[in-house]
Amino acid sequence: MKNIFRKRTPLFLCTLFLCIFLPAILLCSHCFDRALFHKITSAYVQSSLEHDALSLHFVMAYPNLQGIHLKDAALPVYSKEASEASAASRQKFLSVLSFLDSKKLNEEERYTYDLLCDRLALDLEESDFSYYEEPLSPTSGMQSELLLLFAEYPFYTADDVETYLSLLQSVPDYVQGLLSYESEKSAAGLFMEKEDAQKSAQQCREILTKEALSSGTHFLQTTFSSRLASLLQKGLLTAKQQSQYEAQNQSLLSKSVLPAWQSLADGLEQLSDTGRTRGGLSQKPDGRQYYAWLVKESTGSSLSMDQLYLLLQKQFQKTYKEMKQTLTTYQELTGDTPDLAPVNDGFPLSDPTAILEDLQNRMQQDFPALADLTAQTVQCDIQDVDAGLEAYSSPAFYMIPPIDALMQNTIRINRSSTADGIELYTTLAHEGYPGHLYQTVYSSLVCDTQTLPIRKLFSYGGYVEGWAYYTERISYEYAAQVLAEAEGSLGSSYPAALLCTLLAQQRDLQINLFCLLDLSLHYYGAEESELLRSLESFGLSEEQSERVYDYLRTAPAVYLKYYVGYLEMNALKKRAELQWSDNFSLLRFHRFVLEAGPSDFENLTKRLKQTTAKTG
């Protein structure tokens, strides 16, 4: 690692070392460093999660078996002091890591060590931008995200229900912390635009209403009841307990959560006139620097903003040229202009379970099998998003399972924004196989079980979403195969394949354009009118263009996480082709990426260079 991580160990760290890790001194030198590494990473995981019941439950289903005991069944409440203490904790952990000799760790431990050092250093840079994060964005703020997490909060035991109810009880304090943060943002001149505050306030009032609670139809009531029913069916709950929990849930939603959401709406409206800037982050003091940090954090790419912009431009031109060639080939083959409607409307597969089975069958040749790692059956609960959440949910999403309940997976489909046909097929490839679900389960199974928990605390959006989009693009080829088989004629497969290629290229161009506009808005300072003209020239209506602009403005770097991650994944594949030469195969490359697990691309590239030319 860099010399910055080789500082002299401070006195408090020496004390920590002597008090906690002295017994390990009797071990051999290599064993000592390895044992110490596992002790300090385990201690960091425990200290990070023992006061965060919500995060802990989504990381571990049975934390007590992992030696982690919840200290406080409440949501973490923001305060400036707590934020500073969290940064200090990360700095201390980084300093303790620097005490170790990473050369004495085994290969997987050393990789985790490198990831941790780099990620902690990157996270610490965020302290220079205290009030730039927006937890209440109208695009994907906690006013909707927290309720979605509550709706998806799994019940494994009756104790989980007790913890869940305690979390509901803590909502007022959590909301007060959010308002304190927003007030500090306002004082720093960094509060959101007036229209955004009003939209977020309106969402607070619409997503949870007294009328819905009175009728018993709110999703926090219906999902709670279904989860209790599942526990009852398994014999983990009595009918009397079920009735008592139903009453407690109703009382807490009405007396704690609803008033808290109303106060959150009121607070946002009171602050709504204090926003001082409009447009992208480039209009805020140090906004361009924060955006550059945000892009690096969310994409895992080490490229500069100028390098990214140039990369995206070149890829746009390349894809546009390829799409023109696809159109020409189609017209020469058929003599017609492509009509994409029949490909979507007449797609043979519509049942989500059948689609996932089809995808698993088609991916076998180029992706390693989960069956090689476990004899257990991977389960997936596929359901539609509750109607009350459709307006606040993405087209589909995958809930990452706890590390000790990997076989229990969840995919939700938002039917209001996901159509049947190829769109549903490729969406389920993105969320399921060979996308998020497959990658999560495979990588978790092959990771060192001792270092897995610490890696779960850090997100690598570029890797995770880059992989999902990379596999989504492959699924268009699978879709062409489905259509060809349905036609039952090899000759008729060519138009279907070309149409699927065309759909993939159109989607590619659109996401690429959104990334270019994201950079233009938040880093280069482009005006709203410039972005709207670009969107309308791409074929979007005025209304659609305004919606996309608002999304880009309020959700900076989100599209880059997907598309830059995808481009970095492709670049990594090209490096593997050059390095492995005749020993390259898609199967070997995919196995390499999956076994590395979520990472930034700089460390992934280093790991690739260390591989041998042996056939995978």
C-alpha cells in the first residue's frame, strides 16, 4: 500500500493492541498478522452494526450466532457529533490496519486489506463535504426508502418482530435527526431547491396517510400481516402473539410514524425558501470537487472527469455507428423498416419464474454454476411492488440477502414502469440471472467467510451495477434465441436477432447520453436549456426531457454507476483477453470477476495482473 498508511502507530492504538490482541503474540509472525487482521475487522463490524439494528438485520439474519449482539434496537439518529465520531472511528480503523504487514496475510486476506485501506481513505475524503449529501431527495429520499425497507424487513423469528416494532418506535427521533441535518445544510447555504423540498414534503404526506391506516390497506400493514402469517405457519408464532403484534403495529404507525412523517413534511416546507443555488452541483461552492468524489465513490473508477467524458463520447459514437449498421443490415435482409412492437408484444415468455429458469439454462456455457459451490437450492421470492410504492420505486429491484441467509432472495417488479416482453426478460436478467441475484450468491459463497462481513459494510456500486448491466446486455442475445426458437426456423432468427441487437443499442445510447448530460450538468456547469435541447434532439418529448433533467439534477452520478461500471467491466475483459491470450474464455473471465467479489476497478485490475495464464 501507499506510504500514507504506514504512519507511526499512535499511543491509543498501542494500548488497544496490548489490551485486546496480546494473546496473539504467542503465535508465529505470519499467524499473528492474520489473527490480528481477523480480530480487528470483526471488532469493526461489531462496533459498526451493534447500534444500527436496521443495517444489522439486512447484513445478518442471525447476528448472535456471529458474535454480534444488538445494543440498541433503534434507528441511528443523525447529529453532527455522531457524524464526526463515525469519521474518527474510520480513521482509527485505518490506522490500526496500517500496523499490519499485509505481506503476511494470505491472498484473499491481502485483497480485502487493500480494498479496506483504499475504501476507508476514500470515505474519509467525504468529511470535506459535510452537507452535500441529500438524504431527502425527491428522487430517492428516505421519506420513501425507509418505508420500503420496513416493508421488506424479513421476519426470521419472533424476536425480529420485536426489533421491528422498536424500530418503528424510534422513527420520531430519526426524523428529528434528518431535520437537524437539513437545518445545518440550510445554514451552510446548501439546502435543496424550493421545488425539490416541496416535492419531498408532498411525498411524505402522500406515502403515509391517516385514511390508508384507518382502512388497514397501507403497505406497512398488509406486508406486516403477511410476514406474521408466515411465522405462524412455521410454528414460530402463536395466534395470540400475532394478534398482539398486529395491534402494536397499528398503534405505532398511527401514533409514531404518521406524526413523524407529517413533521418531516412541515420541516421541509419551512426550510424550502432557504435554497441558494439552482441547477447542478457545479453551481455550489466546491460542488465540482464533491461531484468528482461522488463519481469515484459510486463507480469505482479511477478515471478523471475529463477522461470519463471522453470515454463516454467515444463509446457513444461507436454504438451509434454500430446501430446504423444494424439498421442497414436489417433493411437489406428484409426490405422493411424495423418494427420493434411485435418483438416486445409477441415475446413468448411472460411469467417471471419461467423467465428466470430460461435465463439460468442459457447462461450455463459462459457462467460458472452455483451448483458447484452449494448443494442448497437458491430460492427467489418474486412479487410485484405494492401499488402504494409504485410511484417511489425503480422499475424493479433485488434485495441483497443477509450473509447467513443467502439462499433466500427477493426480487420486486414495478408493473407501472416495467412492461412485459423483452423489457421484463432483460430486467429479470439484470436483477436475477446472471445479474444481481446470481452475482451476490456466487461471490458470497466463494468469499472467505471470515472476511465477508467486513466487505458487506462497504458498497461498490460500479462493480455491482456494472455487472448487472453487463449481463443485461448479454440477455438481449438470449432473447433473440428465445424468439428464434419460438419461430422454429433458423432462417427467421436473423431478423429477431437484429431487432434485439437494435433494442440493446438504443438502450445503450440512451444511458450513455444521460451519463454525458450528468457530467455536463454537475461538473462542467451546463445550463438546463442545453440539456433539454439534447434530450429533445434524441427523440424525447418535452415532458419526458423535463423528467429526465429533474432526475439527473436530483440524483447525481446514478447513471454513471451503471454505465461507467459496465464500460470498466468491458475494459477489464479486454485486459484479460490480452493477458490470457489463448487461455481466455468468457467462463474464466466471469469466474475471475465473481470470485473477486465487489471491488473498485483499480484493485480488480491489479488482481487480474497477478493471475497466471493457466486455463480457468
